[in-house]
Amino acid sequence: MPMSQEFQNRLFPGLPQIARHFGTPFHIYDETGIRQTAQELKTRFSPLPATFQEFFAVKALPNPSILAIMADMGFGFDCSSVPELVLSRQTGARGGLIMFTSNNTTYSDFQAAADHGGSILNLDDITLIDKLADVPELISFRYNPGPGRTGNEIIGNPVEAKYGVSTDQIEDAYRIMRDKGTRRFGLHTMLVSNERNHAYMVETVQMLLEMVDDLSAALDIEFEFINMGGGLGIPYHPDDPPLDLTAMADQIIGVYQQYKNRKGRAPALYMESGRYMTGPHGVLVTRAINRKDIYRKYIGVDSCMSALMRPGMYGAYHHIDVLGKSKDTHAVEVVDVVGSLCENIDKFAIQRPLPKIDMDDLIIIHDTGAHGHSMGFNYNAQLRPQELLLKSDGSVERIRRAETMADYFATLDTGAARLDV
């Protein structure tokens, strides 16, 4: 379900005071809910007959306060850029607790990944081998099975995806690294995003274990881990069934037990969930500031898609509440909830039946705890909003201030940036 009743119970009573104190708009995240989800994931996989490690996907919510929670829960970090590496290292994470997976990566990016305690290099392409300054002790490759598997609508058909090493290249990739002197190996894949069918994830683990068998036999190497990637989905719409985490974990544990019984050992299982960890535990709070009645009824708010681009970019559904109003007890009208960008796709909801909204009503847009603020942008010179954390002790802390015009204009100070040719 979107935003849990428990999160609502913690947030809604104090929301008018929070909005008055901090101003709107803002994303606010629920520490209690994040920790509960993290603990549930650890508990479900605790019977696994091998090491289990979650690497939080930093791209989902790259805020130091959130990463500190993840580090406290014992998680590592999945990074795809140098700033994400820096943020992760600020938690104290080093080496085996950072997975660096990027594509079209520069030499300097690889150098940054190797510096200051290193990270696990997970190469997206066989040609990236030549960009490595040194031969790493441990290497992983991202595997793309192509026509061997189907993807889903976000990442798409694996054959058409830009990610990963193909089936006909994967053995050569490990052979090259083995011959260069690498002695420790891992295998990674990431085929779907926001997938709620747990059977797909079980099949992915089976696929990786089969690939480990084939590569080990062909190259006489052993694999320390497989990384099943992220992509665990959440139910954005109230009618969407949730991912059955219990069934997924139980079935993966069964697959692992059979593998260990057959082989005598099993590689560690890594996972890099982001959306599943934080998505339902964040909301965008915005205020109704305008009503427009033309061919449709429009409710204008003091936020826009620069704070949450998923509805405009993907046509994604995000559930909406109007604070203090219910469709069961208030008149309902069908409206578009829109922002201020000069783009007609700047809509949080299209023809949505909602309780009648009055000016200054607080509107709560659910499930923005992942790929919300992090996907923000500055088109129309719009400035990204602040982020708040509803802490487990009931206090609220600002964990990122809103952008200012000074921030926006800062990059126009170009320094000595002139070349006469």
C-alpha cells in the first residue's frame, strides 16, 4: 500500500505545525519506517546458508542522514558516480561495503573508486578493463543475458538495454582478468526496476548460480558472491499487490540450500535495493495555491515536477491525500494537480477524484522516498525543495535546505575560463 497507516499516524497530527515552521514544499522521510523495512529484510534472509549483504542504492535517496541510517543497519552502498562514492565514504564505509557500478565510465572515475579505501569494482563492459589503472584483487562484471530473460517496462528488454556484458563476452571478461592476476571474483546483474513479482527475483538468483557454475568450470575460478541487483518494487497504487518478501526470501533460501548441498559451498548473496528500502517512507508535502476552472478543474500547488518527475516522466501514479479531508466525508471533485513549470506534463495527478481542495490545504503526495528529490532538476530555473526527517524520537530535522537563487547562479562564476585559439 502507499504510505502506511503507521506513517500517517506519526506524521499527520503534527503536519500543520511542521509546515508552518519549515514552510512548503518539502520531502519528509520516516526514520522508523525505514529502519523497520531494513530490519525485516535482514530478518527474512537470516536463514540463508551463506553471507547476505544489502548495498543500499544511493541513487534512490542520496542524503547523508539517510545513508547514516543504512550504515547503522549494517548495509553497504551501491554507487554509480564519484559524488555517490564520497557520500558513502562519509558514513565510514570502505572497500567491501561499497559496490561501484557505472556505465560509460571514465578513467578518473575508476581512479576515484580505487582511492581512499577502495570499493568493489563492478564493470559494465568488457572494454572497461583497459581503463583500469591497476589490476584489482577482486573484480565483478554486470551480466546482461539478452534474449535469455525478459525485463520490465522501466529497464526494458535486456537485448535493448545499454547495461552489462553479453553472454558471448562474459567468459572472456573473466578470463582476461584471471590472466591479468585477479584472484577474487563476483557476478552481478540488474534486469528490472520496481518489480513486484517475487518469482522473477528467484529466477534471477537461479540464473546467476548457474552462470557461476559454468564460469567456474570453464576458467577454474571460484566466485565469492553473486549480486542479484535491486529492482524490488513497491505498490504505488492502493490496488497494487505488494511484493511478497517472505515468499521471495524463502524460495531464494531454498535455492541456496540445494546449491550448497550439491556443491558444499555457496557464494555470498548481495542485493542493492533502494526504492524498496525508502520509497514508501517519504512523501512530498505541498500547499494548494491556485484553482483554475477551464475545460478541466486544476489545482495549482507550490511545488512542481522539478521536485518529483516520475508522474511527468513515466506517467507514474502517486497516491495523494488532502490533510484533514477524506473522500468518505467530504465532497469529491475530479481535478488535475499541477505545478508551475511551462510544461503540460507538469502534473502530479490527472483527472484524479479527490476531496474538494481549498486554498492553503496541505496536499501529501505519497511514495517519494526514492527517486523523488534525487531526480530533481532546474528547468525554468525552478529550485529544488528542502528535505526533512521525521526521527524515531518524534522530532523533525531539516536534512537538506531548499536550493536558493545563489545556488543556481553559482555555476555562472566561471573563473578564468577563456581560451584564445
